Amino acid sequence: MRTVRRLRRSELPADTVALARYLIGKTLSHDAPEGRTSGRIVETEAYVVGDAAAHAFRGQTARNRSLFLRRGHAYVYFIYGNHYCLNVSCLPDGTPGAVLFRALEPLVGIERMAVARGALIANSKQLKLLTSGPGRMAQAFGVTRERDNGKDFFDTKSDLIIVDDGHRVRKIEATPRIGITKAADLPWRYLVHGNLFVSR
DNA sequence: ATATCGATTATCT
DNA sequence: GATAATCGATATG
């Protein structure tokens, strides 16, 4: 009998980069009014204190204020006039650190993800396009700033949670982060080696 | 297969 | 006014 359980806030690694690695292989689950979607976390990135690539680098603003919430809160931002991206805050109240969820392997609610993405699932290539990338997975899961920014992943009533379903990843790989211009050389992107749903 | 570019808007300079 | 933690479309080899 395999154990499936929600993660507890107290078990999260204290360090942002360690948390990015820790979350690989866990499951993100969203209980939306339309139904449940869940997926295996296969790609993350860490954004740390003093990081020139981090949204909090120049201090707290209206946009990034949920980065400063106690670890375990959702930071959802809107980018390029098109896309939402989902993060989890990592550090004690008042200190900004985040892990960006970049890609998921769909597990539950695949048909709803396709509807949300306005896509078909005729083959594995198109299946990959559901959740491979931060904007795509947010859209597939119905995550928006209006609905989800500031949510606590670890509140007992939260509809956005992180689960350990007992799955263990064979090999976790670290690479430089994607899509940034500053501090682009640091290897703070984590992914499941060889997984189809990793972006790029 | 890789390269380049336009979309579209909140946010900050 | 410029930029952005992206995506999808188009062009070219």
C-alpha cells in the first residue's frame, strides 16, 4: 500500500535552492470549481535572496508582495501580456525567495487541461504541449493571479496543494535557468532527467 | 532541426 | 517608453 500524503510546511528544506530540488517528483493538485487537475512536478527554478534575476531584487512592490509571505504561499505573476506563472514562496515572513513551477506531467484531469488550453490530445507531442512550460501549466490548471495569488499551499482548506504520492525520481538534473537575462549562468533549474514534459 | 519574431499588458524607470 | 521568470507561428536549412 503506497502512502499518499500532503506535504507539511515544517518539512520543507529551509533553503530555496534545496526546496526547488525537493519539489521535483512531488505532485501539484488543484481543486477548481471545474474539477481536479493534478500533475507530477518535473521542472522547477529557484529565485533566491540577492538574485538579480528575481522579481524581488529591487525590494517589495504591489506586484511581488506575495513573494514576501511566509514560505508556502503562491506568487502568481502575469508576463508578456499573455501568461500567468506560478511560484511558491520559500522563506520566513518578510524575506523573498521563490520556486517557479516550470513543467508538470499531467496525472488527473487531462481532458480538462486540454479544454483550458484550447488543445487536442491526439498524440504525445500535443499532450506535451498541455503543461510543458510555466505559462502552459498555469493555463492548464486554471491558475490565475486573480484566483490564486497569495494562496497558502499548506492551509488545510487550500484548493492548491502539494502531495507526496510515494513516486521516486530516478535522476534529477540541474541546469542554468531559462528565459532570464541576469544571473543566467547559475544552475538553479531542476528537472527530471529524460522526462517528456520538461520544457525545451 | 534551429532561428527569429509578433502578441499584448502590467509594471517599473 | 522599455521591459519581461513566455508562447506560438513562421521561415529557413
